[in-house]
Amino acid sequence: MSTPRSDPPPVPATQALDAPAARLRGRPRKALDARDDGNRRQLIIQSAARLFRAQGFDATSTRDIAAAADMRSGSPFYHFESKNALLHAVVEEGLQRAVARQQQVLQQLPLQAPPQERLAALVRHHFEILFGADGDFIPVMLYEWRSLTPPQRASIARIKADYEAPWMPVLQALHAAGALKADPALARMFIMGALNWSVQWYRPEGRLSLDALAAQALDLFIGPPT
Amino acid sequence: MSTPRSDPPPVPATQALDAPAARLRGRPRKALDARDDGNRRQLIIQSAARLFRAQGFDATSTRDIAAAADMRSGSPFYHFESKNALLHAVVEEGLQRAVARQQQVLQQLPLQAPPQERLAALVRHHFEILFGADGDFIPVMLYEWRSLTPPQRASIARIKADYEAPWMPVLQALHAAGALKADPALARMFIMGALNWSVQWYRPEGRLSLDALAAQALDLFIGPPT
DNA sequence: CCTACCGATCGGTAGG
DNA sequence: CCTACCGATCGGTAGG
């Protein structure tokens, strides 16, 4: 009457032995598009990001992740050394994408764009990172920073600095122009905090659009556009 | 050679039986000030708050808490139904204290105090809550909201509403006076987010005082005092 | 990448 | 409030 100590068997548990003649009747194969690629690793990262965001790192078991990626419980460890290494991969990948996309956004601005317009683009893009299509990665970083090991944190902090760097000259220009009343370095911390905290209360499916959200944030920090 | 399955024995493990004559030579008594009060429960809450903040709710075992409160592993369950009930108690107690102290702060303001001064008091007090003497409770709420059960969240949300209520008339007055450029309801979310996020980066032992921190936040949101 | 499993830890409890 | 323990779960691994 005791609970089995090992993983539950796969769906069809008819023959236990892997007799050569039974090979083709074994466990159903994965869908073709999910096999033989090198993107099993990506699938794990994607699944982990979603679960880590929804439930938290500690509350997500590696078995949950394996199931979400359509694998058996031990298989994520073929791709990742540890659960922590997987968290690191999620955060690193999300942050690298964010840096790349932010650079694109900034390059698409007119060369002479005023700092107000630059800040608007940065803020709007930041909300996109938080709530857009693959918007699980950065919230995982925001929530689970504590779960990274110190060396992992150092590794992530370097990429994070790349993300934050472009904000400073913009805030300094706004401060010099009198549009920003606080010290630019502290303003950056407060502003990013205000934006990041929105993952706690903003719901993209609600009435308020991301554009309107960004406009209100800018109103608060530097007043309405002139 | 296997690890013991039960808790490690108390420091002196000489006699196993509780022979009446040996009563007075048993396990050392707790310090007098920690005994016979009804405040063992408070000690557990206090210890849990500190550990939950430092390590997170999931990463803190009830054994850690028991040890920090100078008890054996099962004893917290004499005072609390479950680990979750303990988390709820921590958050509830912290929030109730915050509401009470905030009311005091507001009552000490001059009756005719302008909204700028009122917001300054609210912001300054909020930082006090986050970084002051027993500053573990509210950060636990901010970090571990997800770990509360839905009924617990509803219970806490009611007290949270009491805490947040006094902010709205102040922000509305500032908006009407032209000092606050964003919609007051959204401004409240952004402002509290900016303040709350500071637990991620501000260190009270650093160069920046809480007063200076509050002044900078006010500069950002409504400009320098006139 | 799966099978079958280990060792550790954890929340919680019966009984005193 | 302690003792002694249970059942479940979890991260991770050897071997194929």
C-alpha cells in the first residue's frame, strides 16, 4: 500500500523489457519538431522561465520543469548541471535579449532626438520587456535574484550594467535641462524600481495599455511632453 | 553509519529517562526572561521575520526558526498551525504596526500642513518602515506575497488598504495644485513601487541617510520644496 | 535522454 | 514545549 519510491511509469507500461522486436512499439516518440534539434535545451529554458515566474524558483521542482518540457524527471540534468544553473541560464538569456533589443530601440531614434524622447523609448521598451511576448525572463531575475549564487550574481550583474548604462546620459541631460529634479543616479534607481514594481500590479489584459502606462510614468518623472 | 533519522540530541545526553530525582539536573532551563511569559509566540514571530527576510520563506525551515527562538524542531507548531500561518502572522503584525505608526505620524502634522509636507511625512515614514528598527516585517510582505494562501492574501489586503488610503487625498491635492503631473491613482502605484524597490539596493549603513533618500524621492515626484 | 534509485531535508504530528 | 518519528518530496546520479 506504500507509495512508489520511483517516478511513475510512462503512459503505456505493458512490456518492461526492451526486446529488439518491440522497439518500434515502445514509448511514443516525441513530436518530430521537438526531436533531433539542438533546441531541447531551449525548450527547458522556456519552460523553466514560465514556471519560475508563475510559482517561484523554490516552489518549482525540476520534475515540474521536465514535465513541462515533455521529458522524464532526470533529463533536465543532461542539459544543466543543477537547478541553479538552469535559473542562471534563464536570467542570462533574458537579460542578453533585453540588452540587444534595447540597443535596437535606441538606434531607431533620430540622431537629434531630445532626452525626453529617449527616456520615453527606454521606458516603453522596459515595459515591453516586462509584459511582452517572452516576458517571463526578466521578472524571474527581479524575483529570484536572491536564489542566484554569488558568482552567478556577479555574472548577471555585468550584463545588467550593460542594460542600465544607456539610461544615465539621458537622465543627466534631463537633469541639466531642468526636467528631472532629482539626482540622476538616484533617479535611475527610483525610476527602475517604479517600473519593475509594476509586475506586482499591472495586468496587460486590463484596460490600461502599455503605451498609456508608459505615458503616465513619464508624466510622473519629468512631466507631460511639451 | 547512516545519518540519524531524528533530531540531534540536546547538548547533555546522559540520562534518557526522566527519573523524578533527576528532574533538576535535566536539560538546562531557558533564560528566565524568556520563560513563563506569554511572549514565546512573539519570539517565534520575531525570529521568523528575520529569517524570512534574510533567506526567503521557502529557504527557511521551521527548524531554523525553532533554533533561532531557542526551541526544538517541533515546538513552533505548538504556537502556529503551519509554517504558512506563521508567515501570515509575521506579515499581519508588521502591517498593523505600520498602520498604527503612520496614523501617529499624520496626526503630528499641523492641521494646515500643505500636501507637499504630508507626502514628505508619508514617504519618510515609509522608509522608516522598510529600514527602521523592526524593518523585517514589511519586506517579508513585499517579497513573500506569493507564498501567502489566497485567504491569507485577502486578510492582509484589507490592512494594506488601510495603510494606503491616506496617500490618495494627498496625491489628489498635489495633482490639483499642479505639483503632481500623473494620474493620482497610477502615481500612487509608481511611487510606492519606487519606494518599495529600494529594499533591493539601499543600504542604511551607507553614506546616504534616510532623510536624504526621502528628499530625493520627493524631488523626483513633485520637485524640490518651495 | 530514460530508468531506477539514493540520501537528505522538510513540514508536521502523537503522546507525554 | 520536547521526544521521536512519519510520509512525502526533492535535487541529483549511475548506468545504459
